Amino acid sequence: MKTRRDMLEEFVAQDPNDSFSRYALALEFEKESRVEDALPQLREVIARDPSYVAAYYQLGKLLAQVGQIEEARDVYRRGLDAAMASGDQRARSEMQEALDNLD
């Protein structure tokens, strides 16, 4: 029986530009405590789809979790810009709070 992660990995293999599937795959890796596998997936979402605001928040959170604070700050700042550009006030607020909590 295929796991959710197996299915998501297939979706990403079939369509590498599918931001939603790649983001969901990263979240599955996070659930499995496989942060080192989640990080490149989230970086790839942002590289392929810079307007995918949720990926910035998750990437920043995971980077902070593994002690990469400066990179987390940078990701949150870029996420703030993406959230403002898309008019997503909730995401902007959440990212600003996360950024503030790093200080």
C-alpha cells in the first residue's frame, strides 16, 4: 500500500513544477522528522514559484529549528516581500511574528 509520501513523490516526479505537491511532500518529510529532506523541497518550491508564500514560512521555521538562524531570517524577509506582493496580510503577519521571535 502506498503512503501519502509515496504518492506525493510520484506527483512531483511527474510534474516537478507542481508547487502544491512539492510543498505537501516537504510537510510529509517534516512529519516524519526528516527535516534534511524537507528543506530542499521547500527551497525548490520557492525557486520555481517565488509567489508560493506558505513555503517561505515553513522553510524559515525549519531552518530556525536546525539552528540556521541567519538563513531563516533571510527566508522570512523574502517571504514578507512575497506576502506583501500577493496582498496576503495573514501570512505577512505570521512571518513578521516569526522573524521577530528570532531576535
